[in-house]
Amino acid sequence: MRQPGRQTRRPERRTPQTAAELAKVHERALAEAAARAAARDTTPDDPPLSQPRPEIGDSWERLRRLGLDPDAGAAAVHLGPAEIEHRRRTSGLDPLLPVLRGTLLEQSGQPPLILAIADADGHILWQEGERGLRRSADRIGFLTGARWIEESVGTNGIAAALRAQRPMQVHSAEHYLRSHHSWTCVAAPVHDPGTGRLIGAINLSGPAHSVRPYLLQLTATAAKLAETELRARRLESLHHLRTLAAPMLARVNGPALVVDAAGWTAAAAGLPPPARLRLPAEGWSATAVHWLPSLGECVIEPLADGWLVRPVPLRSTVPAPAGDPDDLDDPGGPAARDGLGGLGGLLAEQAEGARVRLDLRRPGSPALSVHGAAGSWSHALSPRHAELLLLLATERNGLSAAQLADALFGDPARTVTVRAELSRLRRHLGGLLAHRPYRFAESVLVSVAGPEDPYDLLPSSSGPAVRRLRAGLAGGTVRLPGPPPLPGQLPGPRTGRVALPPP
């Protein structure tokens, strides 16, 4: 029984729009965009219509700016048979086809559907389903070998799932091309469990009038099932590497460990084994000695299926910075299991005059690089950590947990999630990040490398502040923090002091 005067927060429910309503929204959006392009105002007496979902609206605006014709699309890109076979073999998804067929196509009482599996670039590598429906799909270019990306075929399920890196549905007139309005597509991304890298997407398509709401969850479950199978294969490979590494480590003088190509530890001797090493985003170069965030300077030697890592004795030890009482630090949490618990001491020396570069040029592949007195290193970022670091880079005065929650979720009450993620980030970045409010340390020089198209900035993010930042960049009203001046150059405005556009 609800207590008097007490309010219960519930997630906002949005009634799905019908195909007819979506068609009206689609046509109105295109008409208003054309009017803006011609510097004319829309008629003030036009009745208000519902807006498309943020992800769909952002896609439409991006395609309008690219000049994609909603009636014709762009020139189709198709792979040849040899390239299709090559991509199938290297995708890692080939062994999963029997499971996916049984899960998604062989369900009794299910309406006719097409199962399509695409790689991370949007190329359709497999397409199966009812014959008559496939003939209809062929007429709009939805066939094996086609590249199903927004720039060519407009807003669609495969492209939306690959950009957002989460399950997505594009229903009827949410498609940008009018020729696709009779279809509904649901898709879910598949990630490599070993690296977190996006490797493809699973898609179900069918007539808009017959697709059922449960298909989105079914597709998401199938993607998780595929990732579980890939994880089992990785563990089997890691076990094989472990059997080869044991006699090798017995002959090595001093501490050492063997990791696979993704950085997961197969075996260790003379030191507590971290679950995984954070490998550089660009890979290890031919240099024998590298600086690793979790171990310091290490000698790296290539093996057939991984790397032999031998830490060099530390030259000095710097005390770790005091913890944040507001952080949700967990001694047994993910950072500790990854061998990052003592990283703060290694990076405290690096904070003074350090140069931090947030690389967001490639959609879906955010990376962070650090150059400082203690060494240089880089690694890939999760989408959530990339969002947080972007917000802190564009607001150097700092943001509270409530402000960050509002910027990411539109809900300042979701501070627990924000503090948990920042706790993991601060364990990894040590003295580079300060708190109360959360911010980059005063001595750190921060730059952000953004994509050519502002709408490719963290495309997986639907955070209100990130969406405003994209629009501000597209309109030329804001800019990203540029690189700091090189030695000998006159300093310009303080790097990174770029305010977010107002809500």
C-alpha cells in the first residue's frame, strides 16, 4: 500500500506511434527541413505533431544534412562472392548460424520474417527467410552482399543497432527512405567477449503490419546467446594457451605473465595475475619496452597466440591518492580484478603536465591516450566512460554527480550509476581525475579529437547533453577542446574550457 505523501518514480511509458502517425511525422520533418534550408518559416498554424524518438530524429537530421534523397537513396554498394566468403570466415559468426536459425526462424506461429546477419561495417553476410518475402526484400536492395548503412539506404535497423550498439527497432515510417515504410526491422549488436569489439548485428525484418513487439527482445536474446558461444570458444583457446605457457614461465627469471591477443591472462609467475591487461588501442609496436597502466614498464615479447610480459622493476613508488568518500569503491570490483587497484600511485606522478587526448574520430571506437612524465599509454574506452570523459573535457570547471546524471540520463537522481562509473574511471586514471566536483586535474592538458560529421560523435549515446553538443557542433556554436600548444608556442585560451550548450 502506498504511503500518503510519498511519490514513486516510474519509468516513463511512451505509447508506440502507429504507422500512419509516423508517416505524418516523417513528412512534416522533411518539409520543415526543406523550409529551413530555403530560409523560410513553417506555417505557424500547422497543428503540432509528435516528435520521432531521439535516435530516429538524430538520424533523419544527419541524413538531411548529407543530402540523401528520401525517394532514391544513394548508389548501392555490393560485395562480390569472394569478398562475402572472406568476411564470413573472418567474422567469427559462421559457427553460430545453426543456433540463430533455431532461435529466430524456426518458431511455430511466428509471422514470416527475414533473418539477416551483418558484419560491423553493415555488410549483409547471410540472409534467410520465407521465399516470397525475400523477393520483396530484393526489390529494395536488402540482399546478401549489400551494405546496409545510413549513408546509402537511410535509417534502418542494422545501421541503428551498429551505431547505438544496443538493440534497436525501426518501424514503418521511421525509415528515412519512403520505399522502406512497409517494413519493420529489429536488430541487436554482437560484441566479441574477449575485446568488447563490435563484430556485427543480428536483424529480423518483416512487413510492418505483422511484426510483433516481442521480436526486439527475442533478437536481443539471440545476440546474447551468440556472445555466450563466442565466450566459450575464447575460454577454450585461453586454456590451450595456458598449457603452452606453463613450461615457458618455469624458465623465465623474475615475474612474468602470458596473455592472449586480447590481453586476457593465461598464466603468471611471481606476481598476482590480473584478469586482463589493457592493451594499447593501436596495438604494441616493435619497441621491446612498453609502459602499461597496471604494471608500469614491461618487456613485451610476441608469442604464437599472445604475448609474454615481463615487468621491469619500478624506479620509485608514489603513494596512491586519497579515495573519494562519495565513490562506490569496491576492493573486489572490476578494477581490482583487472589489476588496476594500485594504478593511482603509478599515475600520480603522471598528472603534473600530462597531456590527455580523447579520440572520438571513429564512431563506436572511442580511445584515450595519456602522455606524461611517468610514460605514455592508450586503450579503448567503453561507451559510458567515453561519455563521462567527454562531458568532463568540455566542462573543465567540473560537474557534480547530479549534474552528470542529468546530462547523461535526463534524471539528476541517478547519481549511484554515475558515481559507480566514475569510481572505476578514477581507479584507472588515478591523479588525472579530481572530485568534488568531478573534473580533470588542474595541471592536465585535455584535447578531444572529434569526427568529421558532428552526428558521428558518440553515436551510441542518447544523453541529452551529448545530443545538444552534437547539434551545437553542427551549428557552429560550440567547439571541442583543441590540442594544447607545443613547446615554444604562445599559449592560447585555456585548453578544454568549452561550455556545453545550454539545455
